[in-house]
Amino acid sequence: MHVVRLFACLMLASILLTSAHAADKVSPGGKKAVLNVPSQKLLVSTTEGKGLLPLYVTIRDRNADLGGVYPVVKRAVIIIHGSTRNAGGYKNVADWAIHDSGEKNWNTLLIAPEFLEEIDASVNQVPEEVLRWKHGAWQDGENAHNVPVSSFDALDAILERLSNHILLPNLQNVVLVGIAGGGLIVQHYAVAGRGGDALVHSGIHLRYVIVNPSSYLYFSSERPALDSTGDFNFAVPPRECSGDNNHWRYGIDDPPPYAANADFAALEQRYVHRDVVYLLGTEAIDPNEPSTDTSCAGEDEGPNRFFRGKAYFRYLELRHPELATEAASQQLWIVPGVGIDARKMLTSECGIAALFDAGVCATRILDPKP
């Protein structure tokens, strides 16, 4: 009992320390940069170029090697950081969730990639071959600034490594989870990403967990509004936002090079049959929360993160009625009393059920209302 309490205290101290100092390096211009860059690097190679992706890899809170052989691993969790790019802090949060989920999940391989931005690379003086993006571009699946390799290519490379049965002979489940800004890239990757195909073909199940993003990728020009009964209604917004609300991040126009030739009608059909859990905090309702997208196109999706998530799921249900059934591949789960707090979201009953299939989420919503 004392050991468990000591572990909990140490984990909490680690999370608080990492969160407090995750972005306290500053450039000469005063912009914040991440504090630490992971020492482990994964080679991401495409026909257009190649670069190195920094990432943390652990098993049982101990450093591991993504190229190592681990017969003990049955589940892998890939956690994507938010806009602060604090991969170490998110790794700690996921470790806490593993601890809370039960002893069997200590055999989980945990991967936390670091999508550096230019300021991070400059302040930390990382080698030129390490991937870095212009501000926020990694969230959209865009190419890195230094080489034509995208953040989606990086996720492909991670999933390809996990599909290697020689390295991970007993791997059964992979969960790709993103929180806030990380939720945005996971949702877009779940639509356009190709890396999951190798896992499926090798008999490994892949789930996408999308936690409190600030916007979603719509497949048409309609956006949510409230009708006379107070329910969701979808129509083309009266304002045009200079066309931005149909452009990539919000819509399917002008996607990044990774998806430049995509058939989005086919991708939508594939997307709605993927295992996707939307995990929303009921208190993620502050329209002035600093990282909430307050652009015209962002606000066309709704006033806050909680509204936007429910509205998006309802939008999908209206286009694909099979999603409004108990057996649907996509599910909307809510965490009462929590906002965008990563630790509280992932260590909640629903967070642990989403990541580890441990227990159940009692607050699933089949028919979301505003």
C-alpha cells in the first residue's frame, strides 16, 4: 500500500514539474519553446525525403527501444501532445492512466512522439535532420519545414514499426490518442491516414481516441446551428469566412500533399467504419479558453469544444444513421465535470475504458443534444 502511494506521489510530482516547466525556454524574440527533446529518434522515410522524429518510448515507466523485441507487449498506446508540444508531460499522464487501469496493462508499450516546431529546434539546437514544422502545421498533417515529410508520414512510420511481428509477436491492440491539438491531428489522420492498413492486415486492432479537439474535419459545407426546438440543425453558414471553413482543417478543400489525390467520398466511408471514440469533457465550454480556435471557420463549428464535439458526432449520424446504434464503430463518450485537463480525462472511467478496454463508460451518448 505504501509503495502504491509513493508511486502515485512521485507520478504527480513528475506531472506537475513537467507541466510547469514544459515550455519555459524562450527564443530571443520571446516565443516559448519546449524544454526537452527526446533522445530516441525514429527514421521517417518516404519517396520525397526523410527525417528523424523524436519520441519517448517506455514499458512499465522504463525506457524502451522502438526497434527492440518485446514478446511481453500486447497493447501499444501512442499519445499525441497538444499545442504546447509537451510530449514528456503527456507521456507521464498516459503512465498514470496505465497505473490506474490495472496491473495487466503494465505490459503496454507507450509511445509519445514530439512534433517540434521551428522555435523548439532552434532553442534546443537539434541536428538539421530532425523534423520540425512551422507553427501548428504538424496538427494538419502538413510537411515539415526542413524536408517534405509530413506529420502523417511520421504516424505511418510508427504504425508500420508496430506491425512488425518479429519485434512485437504478441501485440493485439494499438490505441492512437490525441488531446486538444493532438486530438485534431488524430481525427484528421483517422480520416486520411494510411498507416493503419498495415496493422489491420497483420491482425492488430487499431482504435483512435479523440479528446477535446477545438475543431473537426467536415465532409461537406454544412455546419451546426440550433433549430427552433434547441436541437442541432446543419446548414451552410450565412457567413463565408472567406472560404476558409471548407479548407483543410475544417473541410476537405486544399488538403496537404499527403492527401492531395484522395477520394474523400471513399475516405468518409472508411472513416465511419473505423473504431473511433470521441472523448469529451462536459466542462470544456469556455469559448475564451486560450487554445480554443476562435477563427471564423472555427466558430462556425460551435461556441466551445463540448458543443463542437457533440455537433460533429450528430453530423456524422445524420449522414450515416448506423452510427446511432449500440453496435456502431464510432462512439461518443463524455466525462462529467472535467474540462480539457488531460490527466483527468485519461484517468476517468471512460478514459481508461477507451485506452485499455478496462471497465465500461457509463456516459456514452447515442443521440447527442446541444
